[in-house]
Amino acid sequence: MAEDEQLKKELKMACKSDAISPTIASIKEFIFQVDSAIDDLDFRLEMTAREMLANAVEHGCNEPDKFVDIIIYASKSEVILQVRDPGPGFNWEDIEWDNMPVLSEKGRGLCMIKKAVDRVEFNDPGNEITIYFKSQ
């Protein structure tokens, strides 16, 4: 592998909660092919991917025969994880990141994701989240 060559993998996950753990195992297996220089990547990836996929199943999978699309990019200096569910999305622009109650039942997962990654982005309809981990 070249110095900072970026690998890409696409996955589809069934819209079922029991598909989350095997999907995370596949994501990690792919990412850890690269000798990453990103601090605490295993822990941060596990937590954020689990939350992203759980949100996709809970909020975006109204029909169990649909799929969640996942794209992963991995290099020594950066990992990007993109999750898109088949749902209509949500208004992510209304999120008040600085005022999210940590003990709230709703929205806590997005707050955890935001704190664990270097950057987070949503697409316009709000059915896709992309997170970035970068080496320091």
C-alpha cells in the first residue's frame, strides 16, 4: 500500500437491529487493514458506528426489506464512515449541539458522536451522516 493510499469499501446492512454487530465487525475488519495513526480509533469507531447504525434502523428503516448503505474510506491518516438510511431524514440543522442535555433520552447519541469524531456532516434531507477521524 502506498504511503497514504485510501481504500474504499461499500456495504449494505439489512434494516434490522441484529445486523448491527456483524456490520460493525465488517467495518472494523476493513479499516484495520490499514496501519492507522489515528488515536483511540477502535473505541471511537465502535461507539460512533454502533450509534449511527442504531439510529438508521430506529429512525430510517420503516420497511424491514430495505437496506442501510455504508461507505468506508480508510488511509493511515484518515477514516471516513458514511451511513445512509432509506428514510425521509430529519432536520439536522435544528440540532442545538451546545445545549443538548447529556442525560436526555433523545439526541444523546448524536452528541456522543459529535464529541468522538473530528468532523460530522449530514446530507440535505438528513438521512445520511458522514463522520471523519483524522490523525493529529
